[in-house]
Amino acid sequence: MFTSLSDRLTATFANLRSKGRLSESDVNKTVRDIRLALLDADVALPVVRSFTHNVRERALGAEVSEALNPAQQVVKIVNEELVGILGGQTRGIRFAKQPPTVIMLAGLQGSGKTTLAGKLAYWLKEQGHTPMLVAADLQRPNAVTQLEVVGQRAGVPVFAPERGNVSGHDAVGGDIEGTRSHGDPVAVSRSGIAEAAAKQHDVVIVDTAGRLAVDENLMRQAADIREAIRPDEVLFVIDAMIGQAAVETAEAFLEGVDFSGVVLSKLDGDARGGAALSVASVTGRPIMFASTGENTKDFEVFHPDRMASRILDMGDVLTLIEQAERAFDRTQAAEMERKFLAAEDFTFDDFLQQMAAIKKMGSLKSVLGMMPGMGQMKAQLDAFDEREFDRVEAMVRSMTPFERNHPKQINGSRRARIAKGSGVSTSEVNQLLERFGEAQKMMKQLAKGGGIPGMPGMPGMGAGPGKRGGKQQQKRKKSKSGNPAKRAAEERAAAQRATEKPTGSSFGSSGGTEPADFDPSQLPAGFEKFLGK
């Protein structure tokens, strides 16, 4: 969503890194570049003016002029101002003291309210709540059926006493009275809350109707539902891809319905993303959640500070850690740690477990995009084909249990069978086994403390099981001299050096009469008799 804005801001800050001190003209040029980047991203003009004014005032102040690194200080100022226009603090749902907590969704038709209702319900279910969906959108064709499908995917019950508009003729042009032929959304909303209380659901999510544009009928119906059910939260769902129109729509709903929070849908799109940077600042209502994909799990809490870090290509490590903690099973992680420390072979069964955990975290591209500096590898990320993981998984699942745990036993006939079963060529199976063997060797080398093979500068990870700590004793070189007396003298001198304690000073100089690197073979012929005892 913010790729274009992130690229332009990163390029702007790159020009400042070579400057040890920033002049007023440097600051003005930077602020101008930031202004153009924000306008190009479809951010509302009042927000751009306020943002750039604050950045300029702070950049010309003492906090930059007295900083050891002015460029980094400017980045810090921009980051803090971005956090400010995105809402400042993270805001969660305010739950009612007496359940059920009622959440009402409002927004234009096509903004993704119904899909988001299922995502929100699934997220609440994962948090330990027992949500229920209420189908109060009785105008849009088959909206009730869609909500039932969404609820089924999320594993959440749906209250739908009315079927709504199933004839395909939306009553957009009719008045409120005319829409009652499909059912009364106010009555459905009230009944849904009563049903949730009777069945002990602690959260009720009411999906209301939307229109193709803001009009009086839409606002009146939404206001009637709000007045009837007295929701604890009214969430305004807005399409993050609509640009400048987002501000006008948000202001109209704020005046007509008065929402308490904003949810951004379709944040995974390729639009410029100005809506996200404008709505919170213009309306004064926080952005609470974001929809980041098509799947039920593609839903997350909106953290202004983390989103600002993503925009500035500083990554979002905290969200990445949270996703990993949810995806990876603690028992499996402990077993993997044990096998690693014991230098046991990493098997294909272990590989399948790791693959399944990574898939739970969502799209691999989105996961990689949360890492700092990945904006500079945009081309590589775009070219990355996630279907490659499916092909690898197909090859592994075509193996027998014996083959997964003993990959070295996979001979030519077995490889041909695996290739045929997974629909790939034999050469692809060979490449997989070769890469897997290299990975096994690298993990064993790391566990034993030998570092990564082929990288002499990479330190090891300590002594592994069965390995003696400290430095290994160097093998004594046998003398190569052909003279028996000289060879015996060399061996006695070497043995003496190995057993005697060094008597050198703290500066490394030898305290004895014989240099530390004395080599008897360098003496003239006949001197060896003086070395004997």
C-alpha cells in the first residue's frame, strides 16, 4: 500500500546522510520532497500542510542543530509526526462491563464490511471471546447469505431471521419505508442482541447496510440502528484505496452516525494509501484495525508507531514476533532446539512442521516486508514466487515416512517415483535433496561450534555435545630429518617445549636464553651432540 511513499521518503533521507550539518536550505529541500511525496500519495492537503509545517519547525530547531547525527534526527522527527497523524496511541475495543459488547459496522457498499465482520469475529474468537454476527444488511442482494458464508469460515454463529433482498433488485432508490419489504434492520438488530444475551455470547457484531454513495436514507437508517441498540463501538469501515474521497466520506459518516473508530480494509492493495494518513487526522477518530488480505486471518490491530516504521522502511519487528509466537508451537520449538543441540539430523518431517508454521503467519512476502530494510529489495520480493513452496511441499509429501527420516537412502528409483508423484522432474528432486543435505551439514556444524562451512570468519556457537571445550591440542609434527641423532634431538626439544610452562613476560618476550621459535635443525652439523644429556 505505502510502497511508493516509502520509496520516496527513503530516497529523500538518503540525500541527508552524507551531510554532517544541515543548513536551512537542506531542511527546506527535504520538507519540499516530503510534501511532494505525501501529495503524490493522495494525502489530504490540510494534513500535508500541518505535517510539513511541524517537521520544518522542529528540523530548524535546536534538537537537530545540536544533534550528533542531524540526518537521523530528521528521520526521528518525521517518524514521530507520522505516528501523530496516524492516531498516536494504539486503541483497542472498549468492552462493556455487562456483556454483550455491541459493535456496529458502518460504511459504504463495497468497502468490505461483511468480509471484515467475519475477520473481526475470528480475531475476537482467537482472543477468547464468544462473538455472534447479526445480519442487519437487508438491502444489498444476498448480503445475508454472504454473511452466513463468512461466519461459517470464521467458525462463528450468525443471527439471520430475515433473508433480506434475494431477488437481485436493491432498493437503493426507495425510502426507508420502501426497504421494509425486505425486513426491518432495526428490529433484527434488537433481536440479535437479545439472542446473544440469551445464549451468553459476550460480543455482538452488527453488519449494517451500505450504499454506493453517501445519501440521506443511508444515514437515517444507520442512525436509527445506532439509537436502537446503543452500541459500545461504532466502527467505520473504509476502503483504503479510494484516496481523497476517503476524507469526504469519513466526515459525512462522522456527522451523520458519529463513529468511534476506523477500520481500514484492502490495505494489501497497490493504491497510494493517502486515506490511511488522512482519516485519523481529519476526523479525530483512531484507526483501530486493518484488513491486510483476503483470508479470514488477514486482520490485525492497527499500531500507529509500527505503521510509521513500515512507511519509513524501518520494518515492523514487533508484529513479526507476535505472528511467530502465534504460529509456532512451543512443544515443537522445544523439540527442534533439543535436536539442534544434540546435533541430530534435521528431517523432512521437521521441514514440513516448519513450513506449516510459516504458512500460519500469512503471506511470506508480507512477512519478509516487515523486516527492516526490505524496501531496498522490492524487485526481489516482487519476483519471488510463493508457489515454489507448494512444489517443494508436494515433493516431500510424495515421500514415504522412511524416506522423510532417511533422505540419504533415496536412490534413483525412489527419486523417479517421488518426481512422478509430485508432478516435477527428477532433476528438481535431485536439487531438493542436495540443498537439504547441505542444510543438514550446516546445522550440524553450527551445533558443534565450528561455524558455517565456507565462512571462516563466522564464529561457532560453542562446544557441542561430546566435544572438548577449549582449544584442541595441536598434533606434534614428526621430524623429517634423515639424521637419527638430529631427529632424536628435535623430538626431545619439542617434548620439552610442550611440557615446560612459559616463563615469558607480560609483553610476550621469552624469559629464557632460547628463543620461543628455536629450531635445532637450523644449527650447523655437529652441534646436536651438545643437546644430548
